[in-house]
Amino acid sequence: MYTRRDIEKREYQILSPLASKAAESKGREHPEKMCEYRTVFQRDRDRIIHSKAFRRLLHKTQVFIAPDDDHFRTRLTHTLEVAQISKSVARIIRHNEDLTEAIALGHDLGHTPFGHVGEAILNKVHSGGFIHNIQSLRTVDLIEDTLRRKGLNLTYEVRDGILNHSGEGVPLTREGQIVKICDRIAYVNHDIDDALRSGIITFSDLPEESIEILGKTHSDRINNLIIDLCHNSERHDRVELSPVFNEALLTLRSYLFSNVYNSPNILASVDISHLENVISHLYEYYLIHVDEMPPVYQEIASMQGVAVAVKDLISGMTDRYALNTYDKLFGKKSRE
């Protein structure tokens, strides 16, 4: 039998001195009895995979809202691609794959329905604003629950990686830094792939210099970015791309924001005004009808205020649940 203690000992034998070790975790907010066979990071990964919030990612938009093509990414497939790329990097540079995977699988649990559009709308209607990485941490800390506990009670290292995967914060662990960069590697490349498939852009539209540096195909770009990240990170205290590769990736990212995420073609493909109505009307409705929210959100309302609870409720909705709830409350004629 291969026990948790065996795994913990093996980590010291095979992982880099810079890697996080499960036996050295800062632990959980609420101490728990250790599992006989799984490390704390393995347990965190399993808790995230089995959470309701993780399952809902299947029906949340990544970029393309309600696409006809089944091959477009969803928030779930994006998450799995981030986990795959992150684990590849962790394995090559001998870092903790379990911690890396747990952070990657949990990093987007707080995203809204309707992708970037939904996030912008909720940020506008909620007086406290909306930032998805903060919401992801709230999801695992407070909103997800089981019969045994409130929240998933994850380790400090996983929670830190989820919170700091986006924005200006730097993750405490190198595994968290891996996920932060690999998230960008994943979405830049798969969003290019989806945009090419949709016909919104053509290959010749992409910034030529970046393509020459990173590669002309989806797989070549990801492979080259992984190699650069691994080679460069061995020589630095932080996990980071080389300046040349980082600049090339940022150029592609800027191109996507100008020509895909905020593209008139994307925005024209959906009724943005209707999505604004859906989120704003649901927000206003539940501000008044607190008793119609699930118990977990009623409890949050009593502790932290109704507006916060409503924001939590709406951000957790899938695309179709938000639309169906809106139709149920306000009638399908409201679309017309």
C-alpha cells in the first residue's frame, strides 16, 4: 500500500528544492484529521472536482455565447486545458503536480454566466463591483458546502493560488505562479483557435512577429511557450517566461481584446441588451425577494448583506439557468 506518508517522503526525493511539499503546507483554516492515503493537496483537488461549482463550469461561456458549434470552449474545457498545461510545466521543472492541479481546477469557479460580457454587466450592476478571482475564493471558502462543513476548507496554498491567478498579486508558491502564466497561455491560444473557427479572424490577421516567435500552429505555440517557461524559470526566483516570449504572448492577448473579446462581430452575434436585462433584472428581483434564494445565499445575506448574496447567487448561475430563471420570473415576452 502506498500511503500519504510514502508520498510525502517521495516528494522530498524527486521534487525540486523550490517546489512546495505537502508535508510543509500551512494547513487549513479548520484543522482536520489527515487522510491515510492522500496528501492535503490531493484532497483539495478531489474536493474541487466533486464540487457543484466545478460541474457548473460545463454550462458557462468562455468567449462564444450559445454557439452552434459544439467544438467551442466552455469555461470547463478552458479549466481542463489550464490544468493540463500547468501540470506539464510542473512535471518538467519537478514541482508539485497535485498542488498545481488543484489551483488550476479551482481558479475560475467564481466566473459569471455569459463570459466576459456577463462579468462586465455584473461588475456594473453590483455596487461593490465584481472581480472573478475574488469570487472564486469566496466560492471555495463560503458558498460551496457539504453535509460535513461550510466551504471546502482548502489549504492555504491552494486558496492563495486561486486568489492570485489573476490581477497584480503574485502567488506565494511557484506552483501558483505556474498556473497564473499557464492560464494566459491556455486562453490566448484556445481563444485564437475558436476565433479562427468562427471566422471572426483569419490567420493572416494575427500579429506576424508574435506568430514567428511562438509558432504558427496551436500545438507549436503551446509547446514552445511551455519549453520557454521551463527553461527560463530554472534561472529565476519566480516562474516566468523570457522577456521575448512574454512580450509576444502579451501582444497576442492585446490583439484578442481588440479584435475578439470586444469585437463588434462577437457582440453582434448575441443580444447584449437582453443579457443586460437578464442580469440586472435578476439582481433587482432577488434584492427584494431574499426569501426565494437558496438557503446558503439567505445566510450570506444575513451575515454580509443582501447585495453581496445576490451577487454570489448570480455569479454562480450557468448561462441556461440564468436565462431560464429570467423567463420564469418575467416571461418569455420580455425578450421581445
